[in-house]
Amino acid sequence: MARPKRFIDGLLVNWGDDLFYPPVRPTKTPTSKPLGWANIIMPDKPAAIRAQITRTTQKTPEVMVKITSKMGAGKGMVAIANHLDYISRNGKVQLEDHEGRLLNSRADVKDIKNDWAQDISEVTKRRETINVIFSMAKGTPAAEVKEAVSDYLKQEFGGKHEYVFALHTDTDNPHVHVCIKMAPIKTRSKRLNPRKNDLQRWREGFAQSLRKYGIAANATPRKTRGVTQQPLHQYQLHQSARQQHPISRKSVKTNVEAHTKEIHAWANIANILAKSEDLSDRALAKEVVAFMAKQPIQQVGNMSVQKSNDDISTPTEQLSTGIKSRWYS
């Protein structure tokens, strides 16, 4: 029996939150905002979740946000100055700072170095800046990527931390290098100390900012997409480019238990949508089933999708049973 939209919406919010925003283990001294729907502008949660499901099943390009972990990065002005020279290509690539000022020459870069050197020693034991890369898929307009990053940086760090950033287009993937001072602008505020949940939140904010510019972008955890391979480090990407051959990526833990929670959530979302009285929801349920059947995790060990004679166009209750058989048989 078809269920009313209000009933479907409530369950969809619960499972969507569980799938796209998995709970983060608490720390002794939490330094970041809690991860969840409240941190993303969502006037209509059910509609936002449906949009997220659609983006994911249609394999919308995923944004990439990562902190570069080069040894000694940010530990004093010597390292910071070298990094500013690198991202500005010694003044040839324009930098922009937290106040929107454009730095177009080596003299401008030298000025920002001198400014930051007033409260950062030449060499320090702790990191004084954090270097972050915001990247998007090949073919994405570079100008829009830069504007989206600029907008998000103002939203996340505006009035809190000083930063500079630069757009690089020397690879297939347009990307923006950001150098952020970890010490806050206001002395009583906390130092920047990002954790895993912060990176995911930054990805979500970046993707949302890109969509405002009409760029299709998504930000989901790897497990949500059934991905079983680790991303390459920046040095590996450069090494691969120099050697002109790809570096293979190692698979992460790929046993069934590692992905059970995500698979269970997808299965429940498919069942919920399949029971909706809304035809578009039932069509989305079919997309979920097709997406799950092609996830990389399904090809690992005993996780291959079992063949079924279920007709995906059958009535709602039969569709629901067919969906269940794919994961629970």
C-alpha cells in the first residue's frame, strides 16, 4: 500500500541523515562545529535529501578538499614564506587575502610575508598555518571554482582567521591553494584545529557554494558511495605526472562489515521511496537500486550483487520486496 508523503518524508530524513552525515566520535575537547543538517542551509530537509540522493546516484562530480601534510609545513615563517612563493609562483600567480585584496607581484607577496612575520617566528615547533587544497573535476570552469572557494572562505573563516589563496590551472583539475593562519584574529578565540568532521563540512560547504554558481557538485563520504580505494597524496599526483604513468591506489578495508551501515541505509531509503504514493519517489527508488548494484563495494569478496528476476516496474510492494532481496538474501 502506498504511503503518504508526510510519512515518507519523516523516514527519509532519518535514513538520509544517517547515510550522508554519519555520527562523529566525540573528542575530549571539541574544537569544531557538530556535523549535521543544521550546518547546511536546508529550508526543506526532505527535498534537500532527495536532491542529495539524486546527485549521488547520478554520480555528480565530487569535490575534493584536503590538508597538505608535507613535513614541516607551516612551522615558522621560513616554511610559510616558501609555501607562499610556491602558490603564487613567485608573484606570477595572483593571490587574494581575507580582506579581498589582490596581490599581483613579488612585492605584494613580500608585504604579506612581512605582515605575518610580525607574530610568527622564523621556525616554530607547532604549525602556524594550515595549507588546504580545494579542487574540482576536470572541465569545471576555473573562474567559478575560484569564486566558489572565495565565497566559502568568507563564510567559514571571515573575521576569524587571516588567509590567502590562489587559483592554479596547471593541471586538468582546477584547484585553489589556501594558506590559513591557525591563530585567530581575535585573541580570545580558539586556534584552528581541524578534524575529520571539519574536512567533510568544508567539502559540503564548497559543494553548496559551487552549486550556487551552477556547477554540479557533490560531497559525500567514500563509504556512502561504496568506494574501496584510498585517494592519492599530492606528492603521488606530482610523481605520477612526472613519470607520465598512473600510480595504482590501494584498497582500504573492504570487508562487508566495514560498509554494512551504509548499505543498510541505502536499502532502507530504497524501500521507503518505493512505498511512496509519489511516482517520482518510486522512480528514484529504481535509481537507488541501480546505483547500489554498481557500487565498487559490490565487487569485493562476497558483496557482488545477486541476480534477481524481480521486475523493477512491478507494483510498490513487489518493488519493495525486490529491493530487500538484493541485500538481505
